[in-house]
Amino acid sequence: MAKDKKKKSIGRKQTQPSKQVGKGVKGEAVSAAEIFTPFRLIVMFLIIEACIIVLMKDNYYIAHHTAAARKAAKEHHYDKAIKHYLKLFKIAPNSDTVNLEMGNTYFAMGDYERAIFHYQRLLEHTSKIAGINSKLALCYLKKNDRTRALEYFRRELETNKRDPYANFYIGEDYLLRGDYQRAARHFQVIAHDKRFRKKLEKYWKEIEQKLLTSDTLISQS
């Protein structure tokens, strides 16, 4: 009977769950506190932070150079702005935002060839941004290529009938060709746009004179 009790006691001891977390090199018990020491926790957090920075470095890079470029352009430091935009262009050459803002900056600098390059790249990838054809047209006007400019203004009006620059220059072209009624239709769209006020005042007078003269001739005949 004593032997049976001893066996049962041993069995109970073997079935009890172990309270050890782990064992060291010599088989000694290792607690969670010993594994996750303050130093090891700091190292782990530093590794995780480094991994996040590596994964997010492009976002940091883009955000930094975008902000710097826009700030420089706003302050009319265009050369500085372009340096930042060129870094963005290297990693995102097809970005609508980068090409649009680079085109605008080059236009402000008077570098119309480079402005045309970026506006055309933008058109290759999207036609949803209003005013791009007009921006190209303005570049060609600066280069004294009125034929190409009018071509792009007409393209703009196909999708954006209220574009102010397209309406003004297309209206002006009709005026120069003596088509006063069509000129008037385009000028009506921008009648309250202060950017064209002085020229429109002159053109409206000319249109009124020509139309009144033609009406008088018709009534006399």
C-alpha cells in the first residue's frame, strides 16, 4: 500500500504544469523579466523605428522637397524651387503635381521651352486638369507662335468652354478677322474678369461701332 501511495504522489508531481518560462544555457529557469530587460526593449524599439523610417523614407523625402519647392516659388526664388522640383522629378517623373508645378515655375522664370516640356508630359498622362492646353498656348504666345497658341486654345475650349484665356484670345482672333459676333460671344464669358478689362473696353467699343455701322447700312439699303 505504501508503494502505491508513493507512485500516485510521483504521478501527481509529473502532471503539474511547469512554472518555468524558459531555460538558460545550463538548463536554469529564465523569467520574462530576465528576457525583456530594459536594454533589450530599447534596442527592439530602435530597430522597429529604423524599419519604419526606411519604409517611409520616400514619403518624408517627397514631403520635404515639395514643401521647400512651393515655399521658394511663392517667394519668387525660382532657381531654388527648381532644384527641389528636380529631385522630385527624378523619383516621380510622371507625377501630375510635379510636372504642373515645374511647368508653372519655368513659365514664371521665362523658360518657356522647359515649361512646354512639363505641360506636354502632363497632357500625356492626363487630360482631366483644366487649363493645361491654355498654359501651353500662353507659352507659344510668349514665343511669338500665335498659330500654335490658337491651336491649343481651341483644344482647351473643347473640354473647358469657360476658360478665360482661351475665350479672350479666340475672341481676339475673331475680332482681328472681322467676325465681331463670334468675338462678342467669347468676350461675354470674361466680361467681368479684371485681367482683361482694359483690352475688353477697347474691343467692345470697336465691336459696337462695327455692328452699329453694319446695322445702319442694312437699314439704309
